[in-house]
Amino acid sequence: MSAQIIDGKALAAATKAEAAAEAAALKAKGIEPCLAVILVGENPASQVYVRGKVKDCGECGIKSLELRMPETTTQEELLAKIAELAADKTVNGILVQLPLPKQIDERAVIDAIPPEKDVDGFSPVNVGRMQTGQPCFLPCTPAGCIRMIESTGTKIDGKNAVVIGRSNIVGKPAALLLLAKNATVTVCHSHTANLKEICANADILVAAVGRAGFVTGDMVKPGAVVIDVGINRGADGKLHGDVNFEEASAVAGYITPVPGGVGPMTRAMLITTLYRMSGSPAVTGENPYSDVPAGSYYEKAVIWAMQKGVANGMGGGKFEPDTRVTRQQAVTMLYRYAVKIAGI
Ligand code: NDP
């Protein structure tokens, strides 16, 4: 074997340690990050995933609410629960574990989660903002893949990247994030011709197919970074990736294992997103749904607004308007001024 292993467990542990420190700092300011996880029905795999997410929150000092609803839950009942959590100021992030029972329309549920609490990054607003390169909350698995690639020191800029799979939760967002980092991206799927040749030309290969051992050694370019998203339960009862690890690791430069690769990193990214939602500025970009855009203009605009008497300052990543004006009036004035001084 020549490839170096990208250790998802170690990277995830480091990411979670960062999150724990951030959560402690937020608590000292009186902000307690809180994730609400809704599980509908008895799907055993979903139960395991939810338990894992709740455990991660506990380890990072983050509060979590595990809300279980019966298999017979109607769409209206689930939407009502989401509306309740959306209005609850003590809840920062809402996650509805998928898949849902067949009587519930997944799309309607995802659409009902407000973008500022959409910890999975699946809502149309977050997807649209990612597509247009605006600050947003990213889906955890593809965001974790990017961190893993960058952890190798590989520069994504200018590289040939191939993503196998085009699902809304992994393939498409992974391709968009690689494109945003200036890779030349090819997305392969079940209708792709010459898939092997395309893959063999990839400096970065992301496999999100859902078929054990799909990527064989002859599909890997020597020295490539191979990210295996797949989680497939084999007849042996063990978990297998989409990549034939033995063959691919003889050719690749870097490779993620399964288990112990993308899986733990995905869970760690969820926590990172959650404390961003809770107003922590310590990670790249502040909460994009704070009242005004983050950055130096923000500070200037808040100072200006204080001079004008429409703001008292900032707290927890939120703009605090003066009591003499409505929040809406203050935000509108502040935003107009920020745009004016930004010259846009
Ligand atoms: P989907 O089933 O939604 O998508 C699979 C994609 O693979 C589709 O785009 C499909 O193409 C493509 N595909 C299937 N067969 C072939 C083929 N023979 N040749 C080329 N392309 C093919 O799966 P997900 O994206 O949800 O998940 C992918 C894998 O990642 C699964 O194993 C899943 O368990 C795992 N996963 C792991 C996570 C983690 O945390 N590690 C998180 C999420 C998923 P088409 O669109 O044409 O049908």
C-alpha cells in the first residue's frame, strides 16, 4: 500500500474539540447552543444516527433535544412540530432525520425548516446561496469531504476533480464546493459513458455511489486523493465503502477508510454548523443569517447606527436595535448604510 490514510476519526476529534471550546465560550456569554433532532418512526439505522448526533452534542457541551414521533405521524403533525421549534428562540438548529415514513413528503418537511436553523444545509435557501457563492450553512458530508481533502495539504485550485454520484445531499453539493475552490469538476452518474477513463484522470476522486467496491484500482490516477463517501452493509455484516480499498490504496496518494473516514467527519461538521448558528464568529464566516452581513462593513455600520441612535450594539452575533425604533426599521437602515459604504 502506498497511499496515506486520511484519518477521519482524528480529524473529527480535532473538529469536535474546537466546537467544545467554542460552545464553552458561547456559554460564558450566556448563549447555550441547542440542537433539536426529530426522529419519526422506528428505522433502526436512523435510531443509530440520531443517538450518535445526540452523543456528539453531549461530548461538545451542546444541549440537544431528541424528539421522537411515532411511525403513524402525519405530515401536518410533523410540520406543526417544526413550526414550534422554528419559533423557539432557545433552539438554534433543527434536524429531521431522513428517511421519513411514506405518508410524509420529505421535500415539504425540508422546505419548512427555516434556513437559519437548517443544520443539514438542505433547505432551498441554503442550497441556492451555496450555488451562488453566498454565505450559508453547508451540508455536512460534502463540507467534511472538502476538509479532508484540504487536510492533506493538496491545493484544490486547478485540479481535475471527479465526483461519482449526483444526489442532492452528497454528489451535487460536493461538486459545487469543489468548483467554488476552482477545481475543474466532472460529475458522473449512472448514465455516464467512459466512467473508468474519466475517473482515472482525476486528481481528486469523490465516490458517493452506494455500491460496495465500485471504484477499482484501475480507476484511480497514481497519487490521487480518494474520498470514499459510501457506506454499504456487506453480506459479512461489516461496513464497506464505494472504493475497493486494497486496490485503490496501492495507487492513490491519499485515501479515506470506511469505516473511520467520511462518517465521523460528517458528524463533526454538524456540530461545527450548529455553533456557527449559535452566533460563534470563530469559524469561517459568522452566522450568515445574523441581521447584517459579517465583515468590516458590519462593524462600521453598527458604529454608524449607534451614532444615529438606532442601535445599542451587538450581542451574540445579533444586532441590537435601540428601543425607540422597530427591529425592522433599524435593520433596514443599517443594511442600506452598509451597502452604501461598501459601494455596491
Ligand atoms: P444516492 O443513491 O442518492 O445516489 C447515488 C448516486 O450514484 C446517483 O447519482 C446514481 O446515479 C449514482 N450511481 C449509482 N449507480 C451508478 C453506476 N453504476 N455508475 C455511476 N453512477 C452510479 O446516494 P447518496 O448520495 O445519498 O449516498 C451515496 C453513498 O454515500 C451511500 O453509500 C450512502 O450510504 C453514503 N452516505 C454516506 C454519508 C456519510 O456520512 N459517510 C452521508 C450520506 C451518504 P443516478 O443519479 O444516475 O441514479
